Amino acid sequence: MRLFYCFAISILTACTSGGPVEVNGIRVEAGLRAAAKGQGFDYTGHLDKSLKGDDASLNELLIFDVGQDSAASIEHSHVMQSLLEKLGDELFSQKINKLPQETKQRLWAGLETAGDTSLKNNSPETLKALMPVVNIAEHSGLYVFAPQSSTYRDCAEPSNHYFVVDETGGNLEKNYRRLIKYPYPNQPIFAEVKGYKAPYFGNQVLPSSMAGFFVVTEILDLEVKNYRNTCVPYKFWALGTEPFWHAQVSEVEGVIEYRGMDDDRTKVFAYQPPVQEDSLEIYTGVNQDTGDNIRIVLENKPCGDGMSDVKYRFQVKLTLNGKELNGCGIPFDLEKGSSGTDLKKQ
């Protein structure tokens, strides 16, 4: 009679408590059952009732949290993936639509981990139901490509870094590499894009230093960063002619950058606070990896570039690896969020 009972409800828990069991074709591992039992949760019972149309049991199963048991958590994710396949994308999405956001976050991460392909490809309705409410809008900021952790600084909140999710088919990386042939580590470009910010995204882990995820859905414009387009506050940009060169000193970004027009590579140095000598402000830097060194002397005197009538606020003398260059400095305009375009007011 006991054996008949086990088969009758399609649950073999009572018969083979030491190994995996199947509930109407869905495999439930022993470790998962043990973790659920430790919480007083009848896992196989709720699964069996869920497959028979019991919404209350299905809801209990969906909100079930294994806790810190990572192995059982993975096993639970595989059960949820099988349950999605059994119920179908449309019905499953309806069942999870009203779940709390915390539960949706955990469920989305689990389904992405357990599935062979992304939910975007095989379960779009479920993905839509699991995603947080977002607002796709236009954004301007600085984008940095990195193989594992690309980042974005929005002009609206330049002090925050966001972890980038590229939903453009890899075009962000392609265009980044096109614009900068030899980027230094974490070198940014100016990016106008469409996208949205989200507190979670699938099974991706958010680094503790990031404010959230930034999902890019469309590229509007990408440019090499310069004093006209960057919105992240800087100390000043310096421009020189004969030969042409430019440099940026930025405490917020933590860098001093130099680029000559005769070189495809930007030379970069860690930002150090300036030294004051009378009316002069002196910035220095050494790149231990390349052996390059730089010294920039900023003086609060009007400056002309020798090629136009434009007047700048600062005079700049830059020395790179012993070579002296003269130029003019442009400060960041806090009101305009850049250097501004009317340089005659500098």
C-alpha cells in the first residue's frame, strides 16, 4: 500500500529519501528537499499541487528562499526552470507578475543560471514580468569598456559609477575600439545613449563600488572625450599649438591625461594634488609602467593660442619627459556642466 501511495501522487520522497525524486517529471534533489525540510517546507508536496493547478502552492513555491545554501539554491533554480517549461512562458509570466521585487530578483537570477539560453530568447514574457519597472531615456556620460566590467558615469550624477549591460549587440565595444586604438586602462569616451538604470539584472553580480546597473539599449553618439563634451568635473583642460596637443587634469576621475596629435596613445598619470609656488599651481605625475613623467604649471593669466582671437583664462607650461610645451588652460564650468562653448569668456 505504501509503494502504491508513492506512485499514486508521483512523489518518491517517502520511498527514496536518500536520493533524487521526480514529481510529475521534475527532478528534485535530496539536498534541496533536506534544506526545505529544515525550514518546515513541504517542497515536493507544493510542487505536486502546483503542477495540478493549485495557485496557493505555486505561490509558496515561487517565494520559497533556500537561504545561504548555494547548492540547494542552484537545485531550486533548476526546478523553477523545469516548472517554467511545464507551465509555458505566458502562464508562468502571469503567475509571477505580482510577486515582490525581491522575489523577482532572486527568481530571475536563478532562471538565468539554470537555463541553457537567456530568458530574452526563449521566455520573453517571463523576462518582462521579472524585470523591475524601468524608464528608457536618453543619457549623456562617460563610458569605459572593460572585458568583465564596463562602466558608465551619467552626466546627471557624475559621482556614481554604473555597471554596463550592453543590449546593442556588442556595438558599444566595437565603437569603443574604433574610437580608441590603444586605450589605457579605464579610459573613457563620451557616450550619448538610450537606456535605463536598474537595481538588478539577471544573475549578474553588482560590484560593491557600483551604484546599479545601466542597461544600454541604443547608441545615439560616441566621441573621444574632450573639454567640450565631458560633463564630469575637471580641474582644467590645456590646449597647445605648434605642435598640437591637449591635456586634462581631473581630480574627480583621478587622472592627468596627455595626448599629442602625432601619437595615437594617450599618456596617463595618477592625479596628485597640486603644489603651490607663489601664484603658480604645479601638477606632477610619473607612470611607473611606461616610465613617462609630466609636469604642468598653471598660472592665472590671460592666454591666447596664437592662431585666433580666442582668449583663455590660464597660461600653461607643460613638460613631458623633458620636452617643454606652452598652451592655454580651460576650467570646468559648473553652471554649464562643461567648459562651455563661449571660450572668449574664459
